[in-house]
Amino acid sequence: MTTVLIVDDQPLQRYGFSLLLGSVPETEVVGEAAHGGEAVRKAAELRPDVVLMDVRMPGMDGIEATRRITATGDRSRVLVLTTFDLDEYVHAALRAGASGFLLKDARPEELLAGIRAVAIGDAVIAPALTRRLLHQFAHLVPPRPGGPAEDTRLSSLTDRERDILVAMGKGWNNGEIATHFVLSESTVKTHVGRVLAKIGARDRVQAVIFAYDHGLARPHAE
């Protein structure tokens, strides 16, 4: 059973999400919140597996709420819902600690699958969508003086692990990485896990953001 806290300032949106999640046996809605401050309080109180987070809300927005929820180190993971073509806060939300995002026009089965993925620690953003997202928002990432060599986390990576991180930054999935480097997918999965641990990323999405932050990935990189 995956427990979910729904955060949205629109009552009808909360109602619709609640109906959908209540229609399947593997999810349980444990609470709702209408703004970021309430989301932070209820996340601490209810400790849901997943917080389904809107971005644009009055008062404390979803970005700040995400930052505060993930900063506690508690079990809750944040799945951001946004309108891609309009919402320029997505990149900031991911950097604040969100485990991924879905579009608000996602199909019901996509939302349910996304919640399940986040609950077990996976990233939600599909590789192709990762490319779209980061190509759109990479200009928001400030350049790091001196380049990527300044960060000791990068120097801890082996050459292969660095290659894997670069590939993740391009939005490649494990199958694509395995094909490119002639590795088994299980070996790639092991490498990905080691990369996440060494750079201190919670999940694959945060690793992609890290790659962009440190100049290992750029818009339209192939």
C-alpha cells in the first residue's frame, strides 16, 4: 500500500486525484493540503510515501514546500505535477529535491505508475521527457567557476562511472547505456547505484540535474 498526500490549491483537482487514487487498492490517500505550508505540516504529521505536489499555490509555493519536506530526510518523496509549457518552476522544484514530475494532462495510468515508481525510489521522468525538460531549463543553471573538476564528488568517480553519469545527463535509460557501452543492464544498474551514492543524489533525476550543474551535460547534447 502506497500512502499519498495530495497538495493542490484547487479543490476540484484534489477531489479528482483523490477519486482516482481511491479507485485502486494499492494506493491510499492519507490527507490533502491546499498550500505549501499545510503540505509541510501534514507531511511531517502523516509521513506519506509520496507527496503529490502542485507548484503554483498562494502563500508558500510547491518549490519551497518540496525543499522543506525533502530537507527533513524523512521517508516522503515528492512528485511534482505541472503544466510543462507554462510552468518555469520545474527545474527549481527538481533541484529542491523532488523525485520527478508529471504533466497535469497525464493519463490516469501514467499518474498511478509514477506514484508507484517514486514510492520505491525510482525517478518518474521518462528519458525522452528528461531531455525535453533539461533542454528547456538548462539555461537556468548558473555556470560553475573553474568547471567540474572543482567538485570532489566528481573526482571520486571511476572513468566508467563518469561515463555513466554523462550518459544519464543525456537522458539515456539503462537499456540505451548498456547498448552504447556494451554492458549488461544489470551492470549498468550497479554503476548507476554507485554514481548516485558517490554524488549524494537521491535518485536518477537528481543525478541528471547534477550533471547539468557541473557541465557534463548541455542542451541538445547527443
